Amino acid sequence: MILMLGNSLTTRNGMPDRLAELLGREVAVHARGGARLAEQANPATRLGAATAAALAAGGVDALVLQEMSHGPVTATGRFLESVARLAAMAREAGAVPVVYGTWAFGAGSAALGRLDLSPAEMHGAMQAALGRVERECGVAVANAGAAFWEAGDGGAVGAGLLAADGVHPSGAGSELAANVLAGTLGA
């Protein structure tokens, strides 16, 4: 079984169900809107307790870790610490940890405006954080953010991959993310 930890970027448009179809494997999800990996790594929280129990029960062969949308950029240290902790828990339970790397926000979105970054700056910072987590935590990264960017014009995420809010994936974006995850998990 694949256990996905995340938030609305994970659950939007039924993406875990599509991933299950692509891989022919069971996919379970522990998520809530806005959740951070620090919450998933803390057994004193509802999500953290559920994750610890699922890993202890066995049967999880892959643990997918998705940080809150801008967390890798705005809280890189906490992101790295949370991934390291969850990766250790996964490995102890016999599961392979994989980070689900998400994307830069859309140009003109309110969320991007609050960060005071351009899409290119956010993309660069996301890619740097994902590179660090790969090197420092020794985890594979299913880099949907890179795929979203490569589908664009070199200055933004590909057209049609984001919902109107410029943060969440559209149906096409969730499909692309499922394909990137399947490529990493199926390898």
C-alpha cells in the first residue's frame, strides 16, 4: 500500500485514486487542507497519530510526503527536518519515503503576491529545496513542480495546469502530478 501524507494539493481532483489506477495498487491518504509535514511527524496530533499507527500496523511499502504549498520555500529548515523524521519512520517500518514536489504558484495569484516572489523565483526556490531534501535526507523526489514548469513557457507553470486560484492543480494538473508520482513510485 502507498500512504500519502499531504493536504489539498494531494487530494484535489481525486489524484490519489488516479495514482492507484495507474499503479494498480492501494493508495491511502492522511490529509487535511493546509497540513504541514511537521504535523504528520508529530504523534501528538490527529494526523501524526494516524500516520504512526499506519506505519506500525505494517503493509505500507511507500510513504509519499507532500509539504504545505509554499513550505519548502518559506520554511525550508522545518521542511527538511520533517522529511528526515518521516523518512526515518518510513524506513523503520519497511516503507520507501518519496517526496511529492509541488509547483510554483501562478502569476498574478494572491498567494504568490503574499510571498512577494515571481513565479520564476518561487520555482527556483522550490527546486533548490527539493534538491536539498534529496541530498540531505536521501529520499527520491517525484518532482511534479519541474513537470509543471517544463510544460510552461520558461517563465511560468504550463497553461491549464492550475486552478483559478493559481495554487491548486486543475484536473489536468492533478493528472500530470499522478503521472509523475507513478513514474517515481513504479520505478
